Amino acid sequence: MIKAILTDIEGTTSSLSFVKDVLFPYARERMGEFIHRHAKDPAVQRELDEVRRISGKKLTDAEVIDQLTRWIDEDRKITPLKNLQGMIWEDGYRQGDFKGHVYHDAVRQLRNWRRQGISIYVFSSGSVQAQKLLFTHTENGDLTPLFSGYFDTTIGNKREAGSYRKIADAIGTKPDEILFLSDIIEELDAARAAGMQVIGLVREGVPDLRSAYRQVRNFDEIEI
């Protein structure tokens, strides 16, 4: 029996193009200016120090900006980068520069599952702050009341089974009572290895009938 659903965001509840064509370029364009303006803020300073620690070098602010920009271009899933992106996106959401994209079928079924008493959680490489911002500022209004919790890479890599075991422990639910939804095979592999049930989303293209996992084109095809 499924008691909890754990869902990815990019390519699962939200379109790949919203993240890659709207959010990423927005943060890249504003990263330098944001750091120049907020470098002395304690929260920002912590992330800049973490960039230096990861790089293993005593980088100047300008060099930190260059490093962050390279990580964006390489689509790296590095925690201080994700946290700084979240801070920049917060400004964009509040200024109305964009709204969080969530598929209509996802909105429909998330509400339906919540009515059934199923707890819903998010696990994304984007920071928890970025996750909450996306679901707060959608075309369908504030969807955050639908979620019971959020997880990001601070709990572990999305392609490692240990991360999913930690999430199961954190929410107090047996792994085999959790359904994980994602469009990434390696993430499904990791969640399955941790004992979770899994379904793969194939929003673009055709589901592979030979896949080791059940695949669906949208949330309406998911039966709980």
C-alpha cells in the first residue's frame, strides 16, 4: 500500500524547458551582480566560502563568480550553486518575471492524492528554497499546502540508494510504501535499490515497453 509519494521536479512535475530555458539563464545572467550586491550578507557569504572549499582554492569574489558560471554551463548539481540560484530566483518570482511551471495533470493528481490522505514529498537537485518558490508561484496558485516536505542534495546524491533510505527514515515510512516518480533512469535505479516502488515519466517521446520500470506519459496514467 502506497502511503507516500516522492516526486522529482524537472521533467516530472515541471517541464525541462522551464528549468533550462527560463530559470538557468535568469540566474546565470544575474549571478555576478547578485554576488557583488550581497557578498557581505551572512547567508551569501556562507555559500561563497563553500564554493572556495569545494574548489580547494582561495578564490576572489570575481573568481567565485567565474566558477559558478562554469558550473551552470556544465549543469553541475553542486549545493552552494543551487542555493545561490534559489536566492536569485526568489527575486524573479517576487518581481513577477516568471511563474513556476507545473503540468496541469500533475496539479490534478497531486490534489487527488492529497485528498486520499497520501503524503507527498519532493526530492530535487534544486535547493529546498528553489522548490518551495516554484510551487508557491505557479499559474495554479500556491501549491505548497499539497506537500509534506522537501529534500535536496544536502541529504545525498539523487543517483545513490543511500539518499532514498535517508528520506524514508526522515519521513518515517517504509521504503516499499513510498512511490518515487522521476524521468531519470539512474534515479529510479537508486530508489528501487533502496526498496521504493518507482514509476518513470516519459513526457516527451514514447514509453519503452522493454523498460525494467513501468513508464507513463503523465500523472493521469498513474494508478495508486
